[in-house]
Amino acid sequence: MTTVALKDVTKMFQDGTVAVDTLNLDVNDGEFMVLLGPSGCGKSTVLRMVAGLEYPTSGAIMLDGELANGLQPRERKVAMVFQDFALYPHMTAGDNIAFPLRLAGVEPTPCGERVTDVASALGIGELLDRKPNQLSGGQRQRVAMGRAIVRRPGLFLMDEPLSNLDSGLRAELRAEISGLTRELGVTTIYVTHDQAEALTMADRVAIMRRGVLQDVGTPTQVYGRPATLYVAAFLGSPRMNLLEASVYVHLDRYVTLNLGEQSLYLPWDDLRSRAVAHYHGERIVVGMRAEALTPVAPDTPGDVLQGRIRYLEHHGHESLAFLDIGATSIVVDEMSGPVETGVSGQRGLRRFGQVMQRLAGRAGEAPAAVSSADGSRTSVLNDPGRHHRRPAELAVRLAPYPAVSAGHPLAVGVRMDALHFFNERGDRIDIGWR
């Protein structure tokens, strides 16, 4: 099989657009690696560079420890599955699957046997005589998968192969693709913007934003301990509640997190309190997922937030209540914004702390200037990707169709051990990083 290593890979297009910025990423032999991020973040460009369809502006692409920058696509022993299937419309499904074998000069008898075996494994054995226009979207995707598998490559590259399918079929094919690649033991790089695909299929997930790697780890790691504010905001449904908090330290007792009209108290025996205490008198961002919040009686002792329901969303198996707790939330733009420091520290980050301060009641002041990565000074007002500040709507999970409605008061208990803390740069505040 194949290992992949990307060493300081940068891709800049002729118009000056930096699609991928100093990317460092290793994919192990037999690993299922998912590149996750919004459209335009550079993940497909990474895939095309590994395939040899694009060449990096700088950096090295290593396949099995050998430099592959100058290799043609056919020399890389990779198979690629595209979003739009890319089947030949005048050929039958069987001929489409067999096409790479015929190009390679495989004899008809073994070629036919391999096509039949692959088609049977994908559940399309009875469809080999049909042309693509006679197949459903899921069947065409299976044919495209079969064409890649039949070559027995060392590396699978999949560029959002399920995005054109309905949700039910996507769930079915997720399990098929995941199971099949693991059964074959083939190294796979899978590109998607769908976090459900990433978290359910991947051995490891690499999250990108504007060409910069933000975080990489197992699904449990990137969801449970996101490295940056952006990753925290991007993963999870509903999205993580990100609240602005002022920090006040009561030495050897607790750390107070003032969330506007209410406060939470981080006990001093919690190791995280030592890290948070460094921000005494400053603002940080506190993240809490819906699963860290539990509806309780208003007079329940402990860490409880009181709020009033702004609106409800009913999802059949559960309802989501969005509470006004008198706090301020931080909203992270997916695409626009300063490039943030990833796990490898590729580039400096333009701080958004000044923005948070300016929006925290200082709108009348002149815009502050911040230093960019190249040392130049940039007005906050001209920073197109600032993290927006707005009244918080705390997402809380409730039972299906609860006996409450908009306007009702609601108290929620907070699991303090499940909170996440981020500094004004958007980096995680933690001890004992994974």
C-alpha cells in the first residue's frame, strides 16, 4: 500500500490566490484520512496535487517516502473518484469498470473476472450491461467506485463522492465505502464538507480553513478537544455555544467566568483553572456543547444558567431550545477571516481581540490597528473576517415536543468538566494537550 507525506506544501494560482498554505500532513499506510472544510478551503486542491493533476508551488509530496512532485498521474498508482462520477456515457457499466484494465493491457479473461468480482462486491453485478443514463445516482457512484477499485491501486482519492446523492443513500454508501476500503486495506484520502461523513468514516480528520490546516486527529479528538475556535464552531450539530466571558481569579478558591448577566465558577482543583487564570481581567471565549447542558429546576444548586426561550426547533427525536441568558456569543465566519494558526503553526494570526473589545461597547472609538503576519498594520474595520459578536442564543436539547414554548423561562445545569476555553487568538486554552 501507500503512505503519503505533505511537507510544507503551498499552492498559489496565477492570480495570486493561495489555495493551500504551508501544509504539513502525514497519511499512514492503510489509513482512512478525511479532509474536512467548507467549499473553497483548499481540500480538493490538496487531493489534485496528490493525484498529480496539479503541481505544488513549493513543498514536497512524498509517496512511500519517495518524492513525487514530478511524477505523472499514471505513475503514482492512485485511483480517483470524482464528485460527478465521470463515467463514459457511451459505455456500459461493465465497460466503464474495465476501462483502466484495458488501458493497462490486461487480458480479456482475467479482466472480466476482476470486473465481475468488483461489481458483485458493490452490489451492481446485474447492472453491468446498462449504460450510465439507465442507472440511478447511487448505482453510478458504485460504478465509479468499481472503476477505481478494479485497478487495485495503492491509494484511493475521493473528492466528495456522495455530495450529489440524497441523504438516505449517502448514509448507505458511507458504510459501504468505509467497510470496503478497510477490507481492502487501501490508503484513502477522502474530501468532504459534510462533518457527518468525516466523523463516521475517518480514522483521522484534517480540518482546513482558507488553505491552512487547523486541526488533525481522530474524530473523538477533534470533536472532544478542538484545537482552535474555528474547529469548535465548525464541528457539531447544533453548533457549539461560544460565549464571551470575563475572567476573574479568586486565588486558591475558584475562577469566575462572567457571561454578561450571569457567572460560572471553575473550581481551583480543576487543572484547567490554572491555565484560565492567566487571563485574569481579560476576555476569553467559553465553549459549551448542547450535551453539556441539562434542564433543571430553577432552584437547583451548582452551576446553573437561567434564561428565557427565544424559539424552539422540533426535530422529531428531540427539540432544541434557544435561550436568551443575557450573554454575548462569538460567531466564527467559515470562509472569510484572518488565517489562524493551525496545529503546525504555519502562519501568524491577526488577532481579533481588538474587534471583541471594540464591539463590546466601544463602537464609537476610532478603529484600532492590528499587526498582520508580515508586520504591516491593518485597520480592524478593514479586516473582512472578524469574529462577529451578537446576543447569545444558547442551544439546549429537550425531549421531543416539550410542554414549553417561546417566552417560557428555563434553567440549565452546566457540566463544568465539559467546557472548552479559547483565547482571543482563537487557540485552545488547556493543560496536557492531546
